Amino acid sequence: MKNLKLTYKLLLGFGVTIALMVVLGALAINGLSRQHEASKEFAHAEAIALAVHELDVEVLEMRRSEKDFQLRSDAKYLDVNAEHQRAARKLLDEMRKLSLSNDMAERVKKIEALLDAYASGLKEFTGLAIQFQGKEGDIEAAHDVERILKENGATDLEILLLNARRAEKDFTIRKDKKYLESFTQLMGNLRTGLEKAKLASGQSEALRNLDAFQRTFMDVVEHGRKMEESYGRFRDAIHQVDPQLEELSQAALKDGQTHLEEAEKVQSEVRQQIVLLLLALVVLAAFVSWYLSSLVSSAVRKLTTLATALGDGDFTVKVE
């Protein structure tokens, strides 16, 4: 080191300083990049959690419009339901564009499959419900039978008819098969009695209306069974969506917390590294300053000694 020229010594000192500054900058850039990536993942997790909340709202709106249709049989509620279904699918598409873990991606896929099953089941159910409308007309044929029986004074047959109507209503309300069996038995007895009766008028008409009433009611029973099966399918599908949404929300929040902690960890690491490098730069700068000052002081002392010797007339001294 002593044999090196002053220029080289200065270049070496400044070179080391610049190298440390480059390392410091590289560490800062790398840390910022890692922190940005972690922050980006955290933002994605927040977006997923928000989308899950919005999707939950859309599912609730779907259920409300579905119930409104069942209560009012108004097709406008089907349009409302379809609109919320489209909004739900749009939210699922937006989720796929975000960074999803394998678990969250699987849940999104499962939710979509459940919504497909719900839409298919609801379409089948509403189709059956629309077909059901208008069936009441033939069931009301029982009123014509009752009128004819009253006009002919067939009280016993009228009582059988009223009991059959009661069994019909009980089954419609309670869905208990015993009422359906009772209805079938009563209708058989009523038809047998009506065939044997000697009515003054309307006997053939009464038989036709009685057959229409029984046939239509049994069609309604079968139709209702199909509707119940259809309703059960899409109800089961939509009921499975809620736990999937809850688990997806929890997974998104957990993922977001992980990325937030990672971002904070990276920030802490970068801060520590920068502090250490700054301390190293301060120490190096102090060392270089001390070294330069010592070189300058040494040179000044030598020049002073030389000047003193020359002033005393000693011309044998050499300048190094």
C-alpha cells in the first residue's frame, strides 16, 4: 500500500465507495421489487375478498327473485334472476384474472359448477310451473258435478264428492300420501255410485266432468312431484354455494394476511440492509478522510523539513 502512488490510492478508496453504493442501490431495488410483488398479491387477495362479498349479494338476490316467482308466478322475476346470474358469472370471471392459489381456483370452479346446476334446475322448475298454470280449470270441473248432483237431489253422492274434495285439499297442503289414497278410493266409490244412480238429468255430463276432474288432479299430483324433485336439485345446488363462498373468503383473507406479512418482512429486511451499508459507507468515508488527511499532513511535514534544510544552506536533501 505504501508503494502505491497517491492517485491509485485515491482511486481505490473512491472505487470501494462506489461499489458499496452500487450494492446499496441494488439491494434497495431488489427489496422494492419484492415488496411491490407482495403488495400486488395482497391487493389481489383484497380484490378477491371484495368480489366474494359482491357474489354473496348476487346469490341472495337470485334467491329472492326465485322466491318472488314462486309466490307470484310473474315471469318478470325470472328476468331479474337471470340478470343476477349474469352478474355472478361476471364476478367469477373477474376472480380468474387475479392471482388465485390452487385451492381458491378450485373453489371458484366448483362455485361456477353449482351455479350452472342451479340455473339448469331453476329453468326446469319454472318450465314445470308455467305448464302447471291453467290446470285449475279442469279441476274446477268438480263444481259442475256438484251442481248436477244437487239439482238431482243425490245427497249421498254429493257427500262422497265433498269428502273427495277435502282429501284433495289435504293432500295439496300436507303432501301426505294417505290423503291421495283416500281421494282415489272416494272417487272410485263416487263413480260407481254415479253409474248406478238414476239421475233425472246430466248423468253423462257428470261422469265426463268427474273423469276430467280426477284425471287432471292426478296429472297435477305427478306434475307436483316433478316440481318437487326439480326444486330439490337446484335448492341443494344453491345451498352449497354459501359454504364455498365462506371458505373462499377465508382463504382470500388468509392469503392477503400472508402477503401483507411478507411485504412487511421484506421492508424490514431492506431497511436493515440499507442501515448496515450506510454504516459501512460512513466508516469507509471516515477511513478515507483520515487516510487522505494523514497523507496530506505527511507531505506538508516533509515540505516543511525540506524548506527548513534549504533555508539553513543544506542542499544535500532529496525530495521523494
